[in-house]
Amino acid sequence: MVSPPEKKESDSPSVTQPATLTILLICNILFIKRNGLEHVLDFYRKENGECPVEQFIDSLNMKLQAKVLRAMSMLRAYGNTLREPYSKPLRDGIFELRTSFGSDTVRLLYFFSDGCLVVLTNGFVKKTQKTPQCEIETALRYKADWIRRKK
């Protein structure tokens, strides 16, 4: 009987890699072409370098992360033409990217800048029928900060 080859350390996937590795490609600016427009997806970062939406996505289980990443790729592909049930305008230029898995409902808040740039600000697991005002206020605060620092 032939025994299977010994597994080398390099053959097995690393279990110590954080979930952020899944997101690193997305955390850098991503591009996709659709109808002659480039939709660029970027994450808002605080002045101290923290990235609230990245931290939120990292906190989700892998299945929810996969659903969120799929919704994000739809946002990149369709930009401001993405509509319900995937995206919904909230107020003052803030939109929510909507996804769910089982009983978990996840929302990422974002805004558009310069037409083709999408800036994701923060995320939360939805527990109530309405989007919490504090989450919208946080997104508005991050949007104002992003605009202020962009100038």
C-alpha cells in the first residue's frame, strides 16, 4: 500500500491569518468598468488611520463577510444605479448597502463623491425595523470629515 505524501507546513493553509486578508484587496481602492464609467470603492479612514467599516467587516463571521463582499462587488459594478433590495437611499446623500444571511441583517453605509467614487463609512448588524439614527449620524459625520480633509 502506498502512503500519502507527507504534508509540508507550506501545503496547509494558515489558520492564523486574520479575516482582514480577505478584505485587503477591497480596502485598497478597487476599480471596475461599467458603461464607460469607473466606479471606485474606497473605505473611509479616520485621521488616526482607523477604518471603521473594515473593523466592522472583520467582526462578522466568514459567511456574512462573504455576503457583504458580494454586495460590495455589486456596488462597484452598478454604482449609483444599484437599487432595492441591494441599496437604499437614507438621507443627505447617505445610502445603505443591504445584505442578510439567515436571521442576520447587515448594513454598510456609504456616500458618493465626484460621481464615480463610493466611500464606505461604517456598518452595523440591523436589529430593528428602522435604521438607527445614530448610525446615520455617524456616517454623516464621517462624510463631513472626509470632505473637509479632501480639500
